[in-house]
Amino acid sequence: MTSSGKGWNSELALSRWECQCLAKPRIAHWHSRARSANVRRGCCTSGPVAELRREARIRIPPSVVLEVVLVVVAVGIALLLVYQLRKPLTWVFIATFLAIALARPVAFFERRMRRGLAIATVYLLLVGIPVALGALLIPPIVRSISDFANNVPHYVRDLQDFVNNNKSLRHLDDQYDITGKLQEQAAKLPEKIGAAAGTLGSIGAAVVSSLFALITILILTAFLLGSGERWYEGFLSLQPADRRDRLRRILESSARAISGYVAGALVQATIAGATALVVLAILGVPFAAALALIMGLFDLIPVIGATIGAVLVGVVTLFADFPKATIVWTIWSILYQQVENSLIQPQIQKRTVNVNGFIIVVSVIFGSTLFGVMGALVAIPVAASIQIAVLEWWQWRAEQRVAAAPVSTTGP
């Protein structure tokens, strides 16, 4: 109607129609999982807007809570078991690594004899060579150290005579009594050698106590060499057909990487022993060939092996031509170890394991930092295995994309 009540006002009628439409509930905002909703109602554009908020409670089924608790408890128990069994698990890991590394030598001897005899031959070479070298080299080295300790007082007297004949050195000796202190310490050296022998005896007892672990590892390795192939085939037979071939390729490639790593380590140790032999022969050090062999054997130990071998050989140089031979050997050992760690090892392992040199250096650094010598020993094979698995996974993803491409193109 008009303002006088006699007719309709179109603007007022339109406003009422809009109000009827706006009076229907409209959801203005919706939170996730219906936690809350804001419902707005309006009468007109200029009218008040009321907001209604509703809270919805989420009910978690008891089965879900029980499942989460059981998973947490199971993970905790598994971690506890791994911690408690860390020593035997380490033995099993080392035995597996040795079994894979010795598979090729066993296969080589198996062409000429039975498998059991081939395993025994490899074991004889593995254990017999270090024992024979120790029996041949340790007694002469011990006698040389004992002779050096007994001759130290004579060396000190020679040094005192040299100091007395030099005016500047004699002045320093009168001021600080250097030769007197050296004579005093030299007189005590044989007793200290005896005490050191007692310490070495304690270390020997600890080594003997660790013999059980070594025997256990060798027995586990023998079982893996003898029955590992059947277990390997049985494991693959349990896998689905579409996964079996790919898993076989991954495992065989990883085994080749480990064998290649061992072969590369042997080449690296041969280079270390050959260069050590040349240096020791030039210096005129006795037992040069045997000492070079020791250097090569210790070079098989990552990170610290070359240092230990260099120290042992350096002790022998004390009795050959001190101090010239000792100084030359020390300088050469430091330089060679730097070249080996940054150039020789990455280049050899890059060709035998097929891993980039940068990844080799980084993996050795990470492995030695996290797990010490054992981590450095397995760092390169683990890096190679991870690389193989990643490449196979990437190839599988590419095959899946190619297989899905026709389906997507023919779809609606």
C-alpha cells in the first residue's frame, strides 16, 4: 500500500520479499569436521544480523585408542629388545658382511673342490695369514724395544758429551739441568718398560676375552656361506611375482657392490704396502718386506688403520737410523694418508663400487662419526646399496607412469 494505505508500494513489497529470502538460514562459515558453524539470519539489508554458534564433539572410538596404545607399546618393546641385543645383532651384521665378501673366493675354490672344503680353505687363509705374521714379527719387535730401553742410558751419555762440547748447549744445560733430568728418566726406563709389559698383558687378556666373539662371528659366517643361498632363494620365493625379479636385482647388485668394495680395499692396501716397501728399502730399515705387509694389512681398517700401521713401523725405524729414518717415515706417512683418504680411496671405490667419489667421502665421514670404525667399514657398501635401491625405485615409478599413461589418455 501507499503511505496513505490505498495502494501497494513496489519498493516496500520488494524489501519484504528480500527479507523472506534472507530469513532462510545460510551457513556463513564452516570449520573442519563440523566443530563449529556460524549461521546468520537477516530480515533485511539494514536489519540486525544474529549469529548462532554450535559446538560438535568428536567421539574417538575406544578401539582406535587401544590400537594407538598397542602400537606405542610394541615400538617401545622393539627398541628395548634391539638395545639389549645390540651386541649379538652386531655379530650377525658382521657375519653377514663377511659372508657376502667371502662368497666370491669360496666360489673360486668351489670350482676345484667341494663347497665345504672351499669354505675351510678360505677360512685357513683368512685366519692363518695374520697369525703367521704375528708369530714371525712380534718377537723380534719386542726384543728390539727391550734392547732400545736398555741402551737409552748410553744414548743419554752420548747426548751429554755432545752438549758439553757445545758452548751454547752447555750454557742451557747449566741453567736447566737437561742432561741430569734425562739421565734420571733413562735410569727409570727399564722399570717403566716392565710396567708397560704388564699393561700390555692386561690388554692381551682383554683380547683373549674377545676371542669368543670372533669365534662366534666366524661360525655364523660359515653357516651363512653354507646355507645362505638356500635361505636367499626361499626368501625370494615368498615374495609376489611382480616384486620378485626387482628384489632379486637389488640384492644381487648390493652383493656385487660389497664384493667390489672388498676388492677395492685390497687394491688400496696393496698400494699402501708397495709404497711403504719402497720407502723402507730406501731408508735401509730391516724387515722392510714384513713391515710393508703389516702396513698393507692395517690399511684394510678404515680411518685409523693406516695410522696404526704407520706408528708400528715408526717404532721399528727408531732402531734403524734414528732420527733421520723416523722423521722421513713420519712425514711420508702423514702425506700418504692424506692422499689416500682424499684421492686414492675415492677413485678406487668409484670404479669398483660404482659410487660417486663425493658420496664415498661423505659416507665414510658420516659412518665414522656415528658408529666409529665399524661405521666407516660399512659406510661405502651401505651407500652403494642405498643408491641401488633408490635407482630401482625410480625406475619402478617411471614404469608405473608409463603404464598409467594410456589409461589417462583414453578416459572421458
